[in-house]
Amino acid sequence: MESLWLEYGNVTSEEAHLVHDLDKCEMIQQAMEYEASDYKQLDSFFNTTRGIFKHPQVRSWVEGIYRRHVSPPSSKRLCSDREDSPQQSLLSLLNSQDCNIYTPTKPPKRKAVDELPVPRKRHSPAKSPSSTDSSPFKLISFPASPTPEQPTLSLPPSSSSLPSSSLSAPATPNQAFGNLAEVYRPSGSPIRVTGTKVVTDVSFTDTDATGICKVDKSLVCKGFWDSINKAARICLPRRSGKTYNLTQLLLFFSCMPEQEYLLTIPDTIIDDQDIPQMDLATKCRLKRERLFEDSLLKKLHPKFYHEHFMKYPVLNISFSKCKGNTLGDFVLNLCKALAAVIQAFLQDMKRQNKTDVLESMHYTDLKEMYMVYQRLKRESSTKALEYTSLPLRMFESLSDFVVEEYGQYILLVDEYDIPFTSTYLAKWSKDDKHTARNIMKLLYQTMLKDNNHLIKGVLFGVFEAPLTEMGSGANNIKEIRMVPTDEKDIRASILTADCPHSRDGLDALTDSFWFNAKEVEQMLDQSTSWCAKVADYKMFIMDQIREWYNGYFIGRFKGKYNPWSVSSYIEMLCTLLNSQVTPDIKEVARSAARKYWVTTGTTEMIDAQIDRYPSEFIHMAKRLLCNYETAVLKHTEEHEETHIILNTAQLNLIVQDTDYFSESAFLTMCLYSGYLTRRLSTSVCIPNHEVYRVWLDMFARAVLGSNMADSSINYERGALLKELWQGKTKILKDLAISSHSVLSNHNEYLEKDYANHFANTIVAVSRFGMLAHPNQKSVQLSEIVPIRENHTGVGKCDYIMRLHSTHNQANQFAAIVEFKLIEKTKRGNPAHHQQLAQRGLDQIAKCDYSTCLVGCLERIDVGIAIGNNVVEAVCKLYRRKNTDSPWEEVDTLVDVGC
């Protein structure tokens, strides 16, 4: 009997899930009938249970109840007209022919014990005196936190973009709940935005008195507590709100004063006359209470707030600086990160002045470890190689001391993957790299697995680093993947970012990172007090934000916005508008849209792969760029053919160097770091225009090299096209040299390979507008630069590209190019270079390209001789009156006028 009791209380079986679901189902069925019979408003019972049902059969019943609950008042009397009691109504469902409780058509995935929710007590309506609740389990359940009423069921704003089939009501009670979760959910997730001045680098400790705009993400504390049993790993792209939320977790849970985080908060924020007489701990506590005073966490979960606020010691460790030119430097920086935490606890003991503690064995050991590090950092990095076990000993001493003096603790580790990525990129020996990885694996195993002092611990980073080897290591970690990695993660339950969540658990944790559309709109509304000009053009500005910074798929919510970029954009927009008397608001809104997020740092892992495998990257990047352009032009973002397939991401990327390029590994790397996003369950794509611009830069650098790519950005719009119209080839030769140097650094090349790479070069520079017609307002390269390459048959040119003519954009201008490679022995002979270039030009003249030049009235033939940093080019210009006329050689084409 006891085992059954525990099985129900811990919800460790499908039967326990079923009983919990039936209990809540009976509750809302009874609530609906009380509404109908007594004309009461009992919406809170439906709002607090929405989305928490697990069993598919019970879900179908619940959806039927929800639909009847939102029906017009006249139809709601149907429930009160029934002769069955609420208990009989549920029994009739259980005994119906549709019921198939133990053999559902698609059994739900059995969850691990640490993923199961804590049982919560249902809130039943007032019963008649004769009613009794004989449930034997009521003593072990807990009351749900009160929540404000939400609107009843309505379609989310983005539902219009869903397939029409998903908008129809379910035909049978057994229909899958996944579609309903995406459509039939009430709008209005809990949102709270304070302040009016939007700034980029907002901190959680910015108070309301500063006027800085803050989006309330305090539910991260409840989500953290509910989602993590003992140890977890969360991987997120840069600038996703991680630092903001880590500060919240620390200031909410930590029992220490955490004075260094509160230095910017003035004492005047405390409503007390006795501030001068307050001790440091009291003052810090009152400041932290003010930070959470009106938070969503305190309003929605008051019991949780009072039970956990400032109740635990917290070890907050950051490994962001754990890099080094040598293994010794690496060990020293690792010790430095741990020493910072040790120093904080030593100082707290001195502040409390507990004599018995200062003389205790654990305090003495901890202080000795700190002094060992202080002595070691004055030595050479070579000396540190003798102390590779010091980081582990420092953490063990810290752990023993904290649990002895404070109790069991919470562990927060930021940038946990930096030691692995820095080791991967370091130019060390294989033995040193192996040693560094083993140090980290053993350290994380001690922190998270072999640690009886740990209450909850979480690792934050960008990539998934290998923490286990041959089954050993930190193999107890729960993976909380904010970025969906494979098909089953996505198909489980896809929601738009504006859909509400359960306000606790994994949804609350996930939604605490990045912004949804309603939060962005609220930020714009708040900013009108700072910049009134925003108000009249809010919809236009929101469209700009959506185009540039939306499109991310985080957790099970799609349509998320990059928080850093959104804040930067609104701050820049308001600054520009306030600095002008009569601004063109639409033009200013367009000009404020820039690359903000990507300028805050680079992902060295991605750069290293591009430098090592440029040809493979160029091929893949062209597909991604053209697919994005096609999706934007034709609005085909929901069609699989516009995206690159990635069924299952390749995890644990930070391993030893490989000698081949893995497209799935590279795509996964870009997915984790925010350069790609999931659009469909089996594919990835570029999320928005900001990241599209980043891919353009990466593509240009892979093709041209860094120097030429930077120069290309600064060229005048249409510079290359105008030169070709005049029969000049200087820019073309510069591009040829740059393209040649990139290609020759990586492989043995042939004329065909060089022609391919030069074609990519032309595509790259055209994306900076170098081939744009003067009358052309926008550049969409997937349509502007169609390149036809010809490598079969003797005497064919290397490629033909068709561009816009000098006369207008309707007529076509063609460039026909033939390459000749200069032999190594003749690269110092300019006369030979001239002869080779002329030979290429003669080869073009001998061939008939009429089928490739249909519609073209102007053309340039170019013969190029190329070697290492040596290039020679000759050209001829032609024009014809109409498509049936013969070609006539001319000196220039620009006399027609642009």
C-alpha cells in the first residue's frame, strides 16, 4: 500500500498520471456544471489546469469540456440540463465506447522521475453539505499558486499562418492534442514591462527609479526549481538574456548579502528611517526584496517566493576566462575562477566575525587552498603544470566548507563550455589537450554527480561539450535543450512565442530567455514616454523589428526575438528621433535596423571551420543565402524545399580535430550559436535579416579573404558594373587575385576549380551592391546574378553572367570570361601573361554563344591570365541594335546613358 501511495505522490507511472488527470478532469467538469446551474464565474479552474493534462484520452475529453465552456451563454445551459451528476458524467466518459485508457493509439513517452511534476491539489468549487471528498491522496497534494484570470480560449495572433487543416475543431475525442495546443490556447501570457527608457545593456539590478525599461523574467526562478532535479545543462546562443537571468537566480536564492551586485542601488530605495544603523546583511536583503517586490514571481507564486527567497548558499562560478596560450595558463585561469568564489565566502566569514568558524578545520583548509593559488600565480605558467589537480582540490575544499557552515548549496556555472572550446582551438600538443579535457570532466563529475552536498546545479553555455567518456563522468545531467535539436523535440509540441504557458516548470524556464512579440510591443509602448514620435508609427517599426530580429525557435516556442538586438534597435531609434526636429520617421526606422547582436563577439569555433574548409562552407552558404532570399521574396517560409535538411543535430561537437568537413556538425554548431534556427522539424534556415547580413559577411570572407572582403564593403554602389560598361578591368583583376590567393592556400587547383571559385567571388561582391544598376533600389542576388558556367567541350568559356544593361534594367548586359592559368616557371614574364590573356579572348571570339545571350544588347568579353599574385586581363566591348542584329565592337557602353 505504501508503494502505491508513493507511486501516486511522485507520479512515477502512467497509471499515476492517469489518476491525476482524471481528478483534474472531474474537477473542471464539475466546475462547468456549477457555472451552468448557479450562474457563477469559475474561469480560474479552467485557466489553472490548461495544458497540464498528460494522458491523450483525458486530453480529448478536456478539449470537449473547454469548447463547451467557451460556447455562447445559451448553449452553456446544456450542461445544467443533464440529469447526470458530475461524478456520473465522468463515469459515462469512462464507460463510453470511445474510451481506450490503457491502449492509446500513440502511447505517450514515459518520463524520467526527475522530469515529473510535483502533485498539486485541485481547487474544487464549494460543494453541497452532503458532498464529501473521500480521496485517500488529498493529504500529500499541495495547493496551486493563485493566478489572475485570463481570457477564455482564443486563437493566437499567428494562427492565420497555420495550415487550414489545423484550424478546424477535432473530429473525434481521440484526435491528437498537438494541433490543439498550437491553436486552442488563450492569448495573454504573463507579461510585465517597467520603465520607459530602453537601453541595450540592461541589468536586473536596475531599479524602477532609473526609468530603464525592464522585461520581467522573474519566473525563471520557479522554472529553474521545477525543471531541475539535481543537475542540468542549458545551452543558449550569446546575448539571450543568460547573464540577466543568472543574476536573478543568484539574488533570489542566495542567503549571502551578494553586496557586489547591489553597488549601483542607492540606499534611498529602502523605505526605512534607520538606514545608518542597519548592518550590511539587512540592507542588502531589503534592496533585494525591492527588486522582486512587484515581480510576476511574487504575484503568481507567493508561497514559492516565501519558501525559497534567500534561503540557500549559492556557488556562482564563471569559466569565461578559462583560456590560455599553454596548458599552464589554462590551469591558472581555472584556479582563478574558483578562487573568486572562495574569496567571497572567506570575506563573508570575516564580516560575521565568527571566531569558532575562523578557527575550524574546514576554514583553515579553504584558506590554505586560496593561498596555494596566490603563490602559484606569482610563478611561471610552467610551474602550474605540477598543480593540474589544484582546481579539483579547491572545489572540494570549498564544497566541504560551505556545507559545514551554510548547509547544502545551489551551483550555477556560467560559460561551462569555454574551457572545452578554448582547448579545441588551442595550438597545444594532443597530450596537453587530452589533459585539459580530463581536468574539466573530472571537475564537473565532482561538482554534479559525486556531490551529496548539491541541492540543484546547472551549467550554462553555448555548445554541448562531452562531459562523459566510456560511460563515466557527469552522466546524470539532464539536458534542457533551448534549441530544438531533432525532429522528435520539435514535433512534440510547437507553440508560437505569444502562446501562454503553465507559468512554472520548463515553460517558465524556457520563456525567460529571449522576447516574444507582446513583450516587444509593450517595450515600444513604454518607450513612447521617452520618444513620443514612436507612437504614430508603431506598426511600421514593429515590422522592421520583425524582419530583422524575429524568427528564432527557443524551447517549444517559435517566433522569438533577439533581446539584445531589439533593445539596441529601440534605443538607437529613439536616440535618432529625439536628435532631429522633423525626422522622416520611416527612413530613420529603416536606418536604425543594423547588425547589433553579432558585433558583440564572434564564435571562434565557426570561424575556425570556415578557415579550414572554405570550399565546403561556400557551397553550403550559397544554398542558405539563396534559400533565405527565395523565402523572403516568395513568402515560402513553411515549405521544406527552401531550407537545408538537418533531421538530427550532431551533439557533443567539441571533440578532437577531424580531417573532414561534416555539414551536419557545422549546421548544428550554427544552430546552437544562433546563426541558424529551426523552421520545420527536419530543416534549418537563416532566421532573420540581421543574421542574413552576417552570413553575407562570412560568405564574402570565405571567398575573398578578410582584406578584400573589407574593401568590397567600402566600394561605391555599382562600381564593378560601371567599370565593365567602360571596358575597364581593374576591380575585376583585384577580385581575381584575392580569389586566387584564397583558393591556392587550401588545395591543388585546376582551371575549372578556379572558374568556380571566381564565380563565387562575383556573387560575393554583388551582395555588397558592386553589380547593382544605378536605378536599382534593392539587391536580391538570387535573381540579379544568374551565372551560367560551361566546363564541357573544347573551346567553351569558363562562365557567363548576365547583368542589367546601361540603358535600363529590362535589357541585359552579358560578361563572358575565360581564364588561363600562368605556369609557375613563367610568372615573372609579363609578355607571356599578355599572350595568355589574349588567347582567352580569342577563344571566346571563336565560339557561338547566341543561346546564352538571348535578349542581350550589350556584352563584354574578358580574357584573364592568373598566377600567384599575378594577373593580366584584356577585354572587348560589343553592342547590337536588336537581338537579330550582328554584334559591333565599341569603345564604351556608357554613352547610352544610365
